[in-house]
Amino acid sequence: MELLVAYQDDPAGHNMAKFLCKDMTQDGNIFHGKNYDLVIIPTPAISADWLEEKYDYDGFVFLSKHAAESGVLALTCHCTGNFTEAKFGGNDRQIAIPHPHLQKAYLQTLKEKSVSLFQNFQITIEATHHGPTALTKPSIFIEIGTTEKQWNDVSLCNSIATLVHQVMIQPVKENPVAICFGGTHYPSKFTDELLDGKHALGTVIPKHALDNLDEELFSHILSQNSMAKTALLDWNGLGPNKSKVIDLLKTTNLEVIKL
């Protein structure tokens, strides 16, 4: 069973959690449901590396706000990890275990509903970033952006929470999993693959993080993505590290696909 997690002072996450827990049974600080449980935590979600000290679940789904300097309205979903210094939760150079099949199911469901419900929003994944990074089970962030207006829009938060519920109560289809290399923080080629292609996505290492990629970090990423059989390359989005990425991939059995 999965545990949904929201930080009490995150307005978007808390709004989603309040909507979902109405039909759940409370036991202490845990809300129990038929298909998933939910907890509202007193500390930021990006620093929730401690969760497994208290809660034993098969995976963790974080409900959260999304912020961006651009102000572009976005509904996002991403896995977590730090390729360098941990400035926003988690540990230095540590990558969380991704939640690829759930991510694909959620984003595809979101896209289906976007025509009628979320016309003004960009539907996108983000590259892997921030914490927590130390959990030993798969985790994913589902986020509502991008300003306080959206975070406090109860109707919007309830609509997203409804989609999360719909995904969580259905068996999640398994797809071939790929690790992604290159592209921007909002990697359009990988989002398109997730929505319309056959692959689910594991860790997404953007172009700006490839400077930090060495054999040690690469090996760690592989171990956290043990379900992956493929590497997807944003061929024109690898920057000066293209040859390094190719050389590292040659040491693996991953199928390499250029996008």
C-alpha cells in the first residue's frame, strides 16, 4: 500500500489532503483508506527522509505546491534526488528510487482531463531535483503550480486530488522503464515520451546536472533505477557532456535511444 504525504503548511498539498481524507478513517495521525493511506506531516515534504522511521509502506506519494520564477501555470510530477549539494532537502549526491509506473499513469490521466479542466496549465514532468532522497521505497511528487492563487484554489486542488484518487484505486500498468539524460528542467521530449510513448521514466538527469556526473554517481543512479532497461537521450540537449554520457552508458546493458 502507498502512503500519500502532505506538509501541513503547504497550502496546495494540505488542500488536496483535506479533500482526500474526508472519506478515510483516522487513526492517530494516519488516515486509512481502502487503496492507500494518508498522513499530514508537520515538517516540509522535501526533508521527509525520516518517514520510514515511523511508517512502513510500499511507496510514498507527496502532494505539494509547485513554484517557478516564470510564473507559468503548471501541473507537474517528478521524482527526487540531488546530483550535487543538497540545497533543498535530502542528501548530497543521492538519488531517490523513482516511481515510474505511477508517474506515467498520473500524467496520462491528467492530460486526458486537461482539455476540459486545466486548459491554462502546462502539463509536464520536471527533471529530478530536491529531497527527500534517503527513502528505500519508490517516491514521487505531484504538484500544483504556480502561485499562491492556485495553491489556495480549493476547487483546483480538489480536482487534482480527485485524479490522484482515481489513479490510486486502479491497478497501475507496468511499462518499460528508461533513465533520461539531457534536456532542460522541463524536458519536453521526455514528457512527450511519458504521455505518448511506451516508456515510463526513472531518474531524469538534465543537461545542467551532467557536469556532476561521474562513475560513482552514475553507478548510484543505476542502482536506484534497477527496473530500467533503457536510456533515453535528448540528443541535442546533452551539451558538452555528450561523449561522457555515451562512454558511461557503454559500460551498461541499457538500450540507448536517441530522441
